[in-house]
Amino acid sequence: MVLTADEPLSSIKKSFLLYYLRILFTVSKIIYISDNMEKIKKKFRIDHDFLKAIKRLIATLNEAGYECFMVGGSVRDMLLGMEVYDFDFATNAKPEKVVELFNHVVPTGIKHGTVTVLFGKKAFEVTTYRCDGKYFDGRRPENITYSETLEEDVARRDFTINGLAYDFEHEEVIDYVGGLKDLNEGIIRTIGSAIDRLNEDGLRSYRACRFTAKLNFIIEKNSFEAIKKTLHVSEKVSVERVREELMKMLETDKPSIGIENMRHSGLLKIALPELQQCFGVPQNKYHKYDVYYHNIYSCDAAPKNQPYIRLAALFHDIGKVATRRTGSDGDGTFYNHEMVGGRITESIMKRLKFSNDDISKTVNLVMNHMFHYTDDWNDGAVRRFMRKVGIENIQDLIQLRLADRRGNGSRDGIPAPITELCERIEKVIADENAITVKDLEITGYDVMKHFKVEPGPVIGIILNELLEIVLDHPEHNNKDYLIAEAENLFSEAVEKAKLVRKTRKQTE
């Protein structure tokens, strides 16, 4: 069939031409995939036991007459050569059918077509192809309808690099949205209209910023502009989800990349306004960067596998905004900024609904990061430092201090005083010196029994006074000596306890 420019296309000719072009496009895609598949497969890093379970999952659905493809972030990470332990699958089987086909299924999100199939301790989320209804709350569709094809299912997803699918049976990557090209070029781009995608779900903007840190990708221009234009939707995201995105970002190689994208887009002002306020606040001659950049670069420098040290590093100088003063030499001073920063850190973490334990640990690190060790410290001073910080937090605090130093921009390495302090701490631990009241060879019960008194403030006062003695003289940590000292302390402790009670009544 020959078509000329002058000949109008009949409906039959048009149909034939469209059919021909579709075949040509499909063939070219298959050729592209075939040429690159061997190179791609070499990157795959899937645990052998996981792979066996995955093939069982797919085979069961295929044998029942259904499709099943791995989709989303697991495909993206697999193609990038990352280890994958979290797998998502899409199928044209309805959730009820999936439940029927497998022995162990959890209806985790059955309302939205998702169930979790279990093979021993291995869990796989399986979601039925679907189209989403309208989004009214900026997070979830009001309703869903099941669709017939993988292509329709992919069209509802967030970013092209997350819109890829993998066919284990034919060992092919399926790409309807240009995800492979964007993956190769390091681009984060929404599927379809950027405004529509980000208006649907405010969390997607946070995810885009996190992916820049995780993958070292850039956000495509239209998608980035859409983040700025949909901040009102991002404001609706629950604090729990914001916290999750933040903690995932802190597990990346360079969290500062994602945080910078949050700042430039306006997300940081919503999620962490206290950190945003650090931007442009100058420091002093000892620092290369302003308070904001010093915080985020210190975060980068903290251990990647220790997210709460990184969180403390991100917030460690956040109190400098409120405490900055100009000294007589014109340079900045920040007296007591660690204490103010600790209170701000506590406020932020409570707002984001961190656990009390995580808040306590992070605030402790922020408040103690300015410790100043010198040769003048005697052994008692070292033990008091350990008591104040907590033995279990010493290593984390040292790591924070080193990250603070590297984030300065002009320093690196481990300074000699820090090395000496660590050696002295190790010796205290090896010598099994008492550091806390619990380490004393006397208990609160011993004190109550000896003096025939009821539980109350006097017991704690005596034990803490005894600990002060033992911190300076570890050799005195024996029961007979401590009981004798308790007798010397008892009368004074009773008076202090009375004062405590009186003060409490006055404050009530």
C-alpha cells in the first residue's frame, strides 16, 4: 500500500497505519530491551531464597490464568544494581482471587486492592490493576476501580522511574512511561501532568526530594515547579508520614541533597521551619558555612547507618539562631546554644510524634555536643562526664562530635583530645568503676532498712551523694563504707528532702 500526500486517508487506511505504527513501536521496544537486558540482568541483586519465593508467587498466578509483574521501586532499585528486599507486584487477579490462591495472605490494604502474600517470613504486596478515583484529602483516592491492563495501572503511579515493571517469565522490563530513559539520565519526572499527580497526593513531593538524595538524581523542571505550586496539598500530609520520609532521607548517602531540594521548593518551611530559619545565619571565624549549611553537612558526615546520630547532627546547632549575639570583636557568639537547641529539638520531635525514647536520646546528644575535654580532667571528671551523658550514649556523642567537626568545612580527622578521652573512658569501663547509682554496692532498699524509713526523696539524695564520693574514689564502693557514709549524710539529706517537698507545694 502506497500513500501519497494528495490522497486523503480513508478510515481503513488510518486504522492500518496506526496498527502498523504500534507494531513498529512495540518491536523497537522489544529490540531495545533485548539489547540491554543482559547488561541489566548483571545488575540484579536478589537474594536466592527471595527469588525462589517470587517465582512461586508468579507461577501460581500464571497457572491460574492471571498476569503478575514486579512493579514500582523494587524494579527501579533492581535496575540500579541495589539490593532489594521489599517487593511489590501487580496483577489482573482480584484480591479475593489472590486470597483464594495462596495459603497465607494478610488483607493489608484490601480496600485499595492490596493484599500481602506470605511465604514463611517473606512478604510480598500484591495489588490488583486499578484506576484511582478523585483525591479529596491530598493523600488517598476517594474510590478505586479495577482495570484490565498493566498499562492503565502504571498510568496512576507517581514518577516514571517508579512506573517500570518487570516480567520474570520473559525476563523483560516493561516501560510504558519512559522510565528507563529517565533512570538512565538520572531524572525524577512525574507520570503525566505534574500538577495533577502532585495535587492528588502531597506525600509525592516529599518522596521526590528523598529520591534526589537516595539516587543522586535531579527533579525535572516542570515536576519541580509543580511541587512549589502544590504546597497547600503537602501541608495536609500527616506528621507521621513526614517523619517517615525524613528518617528514610537520613539513611541515604547525602541527605543534604534532599534537604536542599525541600528548601528550594518550599517544603522545608512546612516540615522543619526551625531548620529553614538557620539559612543565612552567619557564624564566626571558626566556621566556613552558615548555620544551615553547617547543620546539613554535619548530617552528611554522620554515620549513614545511625539515623538518630544524623538527626542530632541535623539539629545540633539549631539553637544558634536564637542565641546569636555580636561580640566586641564583631564576630558571632552563641552562648548556651546547645541547651536552647536541645529544647527546640524536643519540640520538633514531639510535633513529628517520635517516640519518647528517641526524643530523649537525640536531645541528650544535642545538649551535650559542646563538651570540652582538657588534660585537666581528673578521673572523677571523666566518670562524671560518662554519668551525665550515659555510657550507652558515649560512642554516639563522639560520632556526633566528629561529624560536627567535618561539617565545619575546614577541619577533619580525629583530634588528639578526643582520642585521649576515649582511651580514658575505655579504662573506666574496663575497671568496672561505678558510673550511676545502679552501680553502687548499696541499694535504696539497704538504706531504707538501715534507717528504718519509707521510700521518699531522702533515699535518692543519699544515694546520689554516695555516688559523688565513689566517682572520685572508686575504691570506696563497698557496702560497709557506704553505710557508714550514709549515716554521716542522713541528717542533711532529711533537711534537703523537706526543702524539696516545700518547694513542690509552693509551685503547685
